[in-house]
Amino acid sequence: MVTIIVLATRNKNKILEFQEILKDFPIEIRALSDFGTLPEAIEDGETFDDNAYKKALHTAKILGLPAIADDSGLVVEALNGAPGVYSARYAGEEATDEDNVEKLLHDMKGVKNRKAVFQCVLSIAVPSGPALTYEGSCEGVLLEERCGKSGFGYDPIFYFADLKKTFAECSMEEKNKVSHRGKALAELKDEFPKILQWLNQRLLEEKPPKPDHEEFKNNDWSH
Ligand code: IMP
């Protein structure tokens, strides 16, 4: 029996990461793009947990298939946790990474406590609602100016003391070993045999509700 799991993201890098991590398990991975145009989840949760679950459940319900989603961001102690769940749009709805870094540098001008934590939550949900959650975090300090060209988001100002450089000066391999996402994905991989059991148990115990969208009514978790 092969279980089908949908990755609730359109980010190609995340899809590749998930595929790599889960490649040895007896599952069939589908991406959102396999299903054409779907309504977007509304990410209005107050925590990374809320948003990861909202995204996973939204996709699971529409398609009638189990789905995995993630949510991540930067939590700055001196800013009472900001930008937090607003990390992607800290400088406004249409903000670029560059704009967000600029705003954070501005808001942190002259601030002595420069502690910051990247957090990541992964949620795997079935259409009827139950979900499992995995988390990873990574502590660093915010520099006063950018350093390095790799990565994305707040990487150029996130200094990771153990490696004595910013995430934007790290190779992808170096970053993945210590990053919030890397840790959450490693936990997901370690726990995956149990997750599969859990999914298959749900499949046996509960008849999944019909997908919200009529066109996906023939979707089946396993085949
Ligand atoms: P999302 O969970 O992929 O939507 O990430 C939300 C936002 O958090 C991104 O747009 C980035 O601004 C920030 N972020 C999350 N993870 C990282 C990271 O590893 N490096 C830099 N910024 C990150």
C-alpha cells in the first residue's frame, strides 16, 4: 500500500528538500502544482503552529488527501517576538527580502540586546482535522549590517556564533545542519515510520470526508 501525501507549498526549493528527506519511504509525494489552481490558505494565525496547521488542513480538506505544510520566521527578543509570523511581510504586504532586512536594521538601531531565533513548524494533517507537529529552532544574533550573499530572507544579518559567520556566508549544507528548517525536517525524517503508521491508522479508522472540491472526489489516500 502506498500512501499519498501532498506538499502544501509552491516553493520549488521546499519541494526538493521534502522529496530528498522522504525519498526512502513507501509514499507517493504530490505537490500543489499537480492539482492546478487551488484557493490559497489564509495565513492569519498568531503562531507558526497555527499557520502551519491552517495551510496543511486547508490543502488536506480541498484534496481529500493528507498534507504537509511548514511555517517559519524570525523572532527577535528585543522586539517582543517581532517580526514573527509577519516575517515575510514585515515591511509591508509586497515587501521584498531586502525591504524586510532594511526595516529590521532600522528598528534595531542602537538596541543592545540583539538575540534572535529562527523558528520552523511542520504540520502534517489529515482531511478530518487531526495533525502531527514537528519543530526546529536556531539561535543567533543580529548584526548591524549585512554580511554574505547566499541564502534568502534575513540570512545576511543573522550571525550564527558556532560557525562564526552569518547564514548568508554559509553553504546550503552548513546551514541545513544547524538551521530551524533543517532540524524540523530531520525530526520529521526520524519520526516518519511512526507518522506513516499514524496516517494508515487514520485511514483505517475514519472514512476521510469528501474533498471540498468536487473535482477531487476520486482522490484516495492509498492505492
Ligand atoms: P516561510 O515560512 O517560508 O513563509 O518564511 C517566512 C519568512 O521568514 C521568509 O519570507 C523569511 O523572511 C523568513 N525566514 C524563514 N526562514 C528563513 C531562513 O532560513 N533564513 C532567512 N529568513 C527566513
